[in-house]
Amino acid sequence: MSPGARLFVALQRVLPLHAISAGMHVLARAEAWPVRRALIGIFRSLYAVNLDEAERTRPGDYRSFNDFFTRALKSGARPADPDPQALLSPCDGHVSQIGPLDGNLLLQATVAAKRHTYTLEALLADADFARGFIGGSFACLYLAPVDYHRVHLPVAGRLIAAWHVPGRLYSVNAATAALVPGLFALNERIVLHFATAHGPLALVLVGALNVGSMSLADLGDVAPSRGRSGAPERLSVTPRDYARGEEVGRFNLGSTVVLVLPPAMAEFERVLRPGAPVRLGQRLGTLS
């Protein structure tokens, strides 16, 4: 790992990440035209944003930078795999890790032949819920700034519960994942419990540096906690059925989705390896 990457991670250990992210939360929602024009313009100069696939194709049509960042896509921009047995990608992004669980352990990164792992219990913050996934499989998907930042359900299911888990706000880029053990179980996150015709499913939205908040389709913004500690909070969502491919939430800047499946629910596509790009609606695997 380069000295620059190590310095970046070291700074995250000492900087007030929640305060920085809270400031970005306010700035990203500023509706004054000079502010939103400057932020959107800078972002578009740094990243190749394709607005042709967005519902609103003109930068001036967005009321804030966050409105632009969480932009909706035109109908048909991300067609779902037509095979009803296809397990869909819940988002745009790149594969960080994918494959079987080692008992109750998820692989985070391999660094100098050493494996960084974290446990189901730590990620899901619920030992009873976690037991149903022991020996199952998972996919960890990283969303880069340029990606579409809404999250959809990969298979039809019923939302049973949603939890907000306080934590850190480390970056979730490759360098931080390689150098911070248990990263995705340390960061603030929303854990969604679904029941499907194929078994339970966990969908975890992981917060990160500058992620001012995350949102749920039926609840709106779930603001970050003021600090990195505290007990998980059950959110007041009404259990309901979601269609395959329906939007369940979104990131207001950045981050990572972790999809956790029980044993024998699905087999992931063998071509998917760390670093592989994925698009919302493409086949991640085949349901049993």
C-alpha cells in the first residue's frame, strides 16, 4: 500500500469525520443558485456524468447538489434481467468482494496474503437475525461518486424491519478497506431485513465519509448520528411487500451496499470478481 494511502487512512482515524460529514450534509442541500451551480459544475468536471440517461438532463433543473447526486434515471435506462430466477444487482457500482461466507465471516480484503474479515453479527447488529445466514453468501458492492446512487431490491420480498446502527464514517474506498479491519461493521449503516420466497435476505446500506445521510423509500432521510457510538435503533417503517427491482433507499453521497443471502438461496455468476463493474438490474446470480 502506498504512503499516500496510509496517510489518508491515518488522517481518518483522528479527524472529526461526523462533523465534516455534517458540514457536507448542509452544503449539498444548499439551494442558492451560485452554490448548487458551482458544486454541480465541479463534480461534472471531475467525473464523466452521463445526464442523457437521467430523467432531468439539464444541470439547472436540480434544486441542490444532493438532488443532482441522487438523480432518478429515465424509464428503461436500467432494464432488469428478464429471467425471473435471476438475482439482480441492487445498484450500480463495482464488486468489492463476492462469494460464500466462511461460516459467519465475510471477506473484506486480502492484504499481503492476510485476510481481513468481519462477522455477520457485527455487520447486522442482531445475533438472532445473523444466524439464518451462517454458511450463506454475500456481495459487497462499492458505489463510486459517478454511479447512480439509488438502491433497489434484487428479488421480490417483504420488508420486515429496518435498523439504524451508529458508527464511524470512514471512507469505503479500496485503500481504507485494505487497511481498516472490520470497516463495514464499524461504519454507520442501515440494515434492512426482508423475507422472500427464497428465504431471508439482508440488505445493508453502509455510510461513509461525507455521506450526510441515507434515505429509505418509505421513511425519508435517516440522518447520521452525532457520534460513533450508541445502540442500534429500530426505525419506524411499516412492513410491506416490495416488487423485484423496486427502489428501497438511496445514498446522499457515496458508499457501499452489502447483500447477504442464506445458504443455497442463489449461486453468484462466476465471472464476477473483485473490481468487476455491475449495473442495476443485471444478473448477479441465479436463484435456487
